[in-house]
Amino acid sequence: MARPSSEDLAIITSLSRELGRKRKQHEALDKAYRGQRQVEIIGMAASERMRGFEFPLNWCRVTVDSVENRQEVKSLIRPGSETDDPALREAWESNDMDAQAPLLHRDNLIQGHGFVSVHTNPEDPEHPRITVESSRSMIARVNPATRRMEAALRLYGDPDRVWSPDYATLYRPERTLWLQRANSLAWDVSDVDEHRLGRLPVCMALNRRQPGQWQGESEMADVIGPMDMATRTLMNLQLAMEVAAIPRRWAVNVAREDFVGADGKPKGSWDAAMDAVWAAMGKSGGQEPKFGQFSAADPTGFVKVITMLAEQCSSITGLPVRYFGQNTVNPASEGAISADESRLIKNVERKNRELGAFWGWVLGLYERFRTGEWLPPSERVAVEWHDPATPTIAQRMDATVKAKQAGILSREGTWDELGWSEARKDRERAYFAAEAASDPETAAAMTILNGATGGIG
């Protein structure tokens, strides 16, 4: 096998070291999302033995999934068109992007960045491959002057040997190299794709990117601290329930033999301690026996701390506080839900605009691999998203029907507002055509309408 050039080897070495430095951060964020994060404890109230009672509330997963669940691609539109493009939809479906795209959206929110690569498909040249890559195994270098990626590296292999991967893929503007490790210090080139794109066949998404910076921020960054504090509070609550929530009894001026049963025989220590009523016979040491009970610990303080932390997370993330388990007795009204989710909806809409440009670049690469030609700069693919709000079906139907009756929307526009797919629209058109064919008067009316509207509707 051939060896990579000295320039390529230097890039591989540099990027692999940089990815290695970020590995701990990647693993920490991944554990936080999965609810496997181990919090730091002071050890004054709860010892290390309490570790087994950790119960993460996992507000990180709530924060990520509440956004990702509302990021659903609706249409892929070429400039100059207002409907879903059949060729782009075929590209999307042939790569199963309805299942792959949520992986990118979730990874982007968890790690703060995500990658998608595009390759030729030897098995089906008409449908190049679009692959969502793991942000934990891929890294890119961006030229700040041109604001383009100069190189990207993907490391992979045996998951038990993450620090010494067996394989790598190096993406360069003119070629893609697939490499296999020869030894601990050398790589062999197993395959080369001379694509001559002039840019990388890779697109990088960044969450919460700042101007001049080419690294994103995790959506969970502001939630991890309060979540850790809530976890410690729950641990202390369990400790309080164990040692102080159950009222403790006390007795003075008594001896063990003073506790007797109905048969007059002394009771065992356990039976005496668990009795609801304590009774003792006679006196001990010449003094009257006395009994009492300590006040139980009140867990209200712990609950208030958790409620306060949930409210802080709600304030930071823009998610309704009910998402963090703080529910009222009465269910919220529809108007209250809409007002409560206003910040969440705006957050999703802005993220969707950025991801829309990202997917436009991905599909532009796809078209370049498929046709051999770049799309004109003025014809960047536009992505239309489903409404991230949560109106009921009845609300949406009522609003669209009223708009149709007022002449604001056409029948096709009504279908768009309802979020119907092109396949669903085709079925409805066929149903309307069948109804018109079975009714001569309807067929005549449809002929006149189609002649007046140019066949629309």
C-alpha cells in the first residue's frame, strides 16, 4: 500500500491530537445527555456510599429533545419554485434522511457541532451517499480568512481502542483518502477518491456559534450545573428520609427488662422499638420512666430547592417550567401553552434557519456528485420546516378553513398549511378527479375552474 504524503501525514497527526484533547469533553457531554453523569459531592452530609442512590433528573435530555423533536424537514425547494422538488426529495429519501437528519440535529445540540459527508455511490451512481458522521470521531480545520474548511479527519475502528483507531478518512479539497493503520506511527492509503471538488465533501453544523469562532456550544451547557445541584439535593433528601424523616422515640429511666408483653415476659429489642405504644412495668432506679418522640425532618426545604432549580433552568433555556416536572393542579389552557412555549418556538425557528442553510449545502454537494456540475450560486436549495409550534389538529384545521373561505388560501395552499406531503396531495388530487369523473356536473365545473386558473387546484 502507498503511504500518505508528508503534508497529509502532518494534517492527520495535528487533527488526531486535537480530537484527542476534546475526547473527555465529548464523553462528558454524552454522559450528561444519557443521564450517566456522576456529580461531585462535598461529602459532609452524604458519604461516598450514597453514590448508589444518585438519581439524575436528566434535564439535559429534556433540553435537547424538546428542541430536536420540533426540527422536522417538510420540503426541499429549488429557487424559483414554491413546491417540493422531486429530484431533491428522491435524494433525501434514497439516503433515508428522515431517519438520519434527526441524528445530526441531536448531535449538534449535544456536542455543539455535527458533520455530514457526501460520497460517490459505486453501487448506484445516480444516488450519491449522504452520511451523518459522529462528532465524537470527526474534526475539521477551518481557514478563518476564507471561512472554508481546509481539511477534515474521521477516526474509527474498534470501539474498545478509541485511543488508537485502526482506520481514518482524510478529506481534502481535491481528494478523499481512506487510510489503514500500518503501525503505531504510520498509516497506509487503502483507497483514494480524486473528486476535484475544490472544497471538502463535508458540511459542518455549529450550534450557538459566535462571530469569528468555528466551534459551537452544547445546548446543555447552562443546564448541567443546576442539574448536578438538583441531583445532590435528591441524594440528601434520600439521606434525610433514611435517618430523620421517620420520627425517633426516646425513653429515660427504663431498662430493657421493663418492656414486657401481655404474657409478662420481657420483649426483644426489635419488638420493643417497633411498638406503636410503649409501656413499661414499675420503676427503674427508683424514678418514673419517661417517654417521648423527636420531631421528624421536614422534606419541604429539599422540594423548594429543586423547584427553584427547575425555575432557573426554565429561565435559562426558555422551556416551560412544566417540562422540568413542575406541574400545576389545573391543566394549562391552549392560550397559556402557546404563550408558555413562545421562547422555545423562536429558538427552534432560528436554529432551523441555520440548519436550513446547512442542508442546502449538503444537497448542493449531492447534486455536484450526481450531475458533475455545481448548482448556480443563485440557486441554493431552500429547506422548509414543519411548524415547530404545537397547535391541535382542530386549531390548525379551523384556521386554514377560515383562510380558504376568506379567499386568502387556495386548496393547494390549505394542504401546505396542514403539513401534507406531496404523496398525500397526489392522493387527494386523484380522489377529487375520481369524484369529478363520477359526477358530470362536478366534472364540467372542474373543467371551467381549471381553464380559469391554469389547471391549479
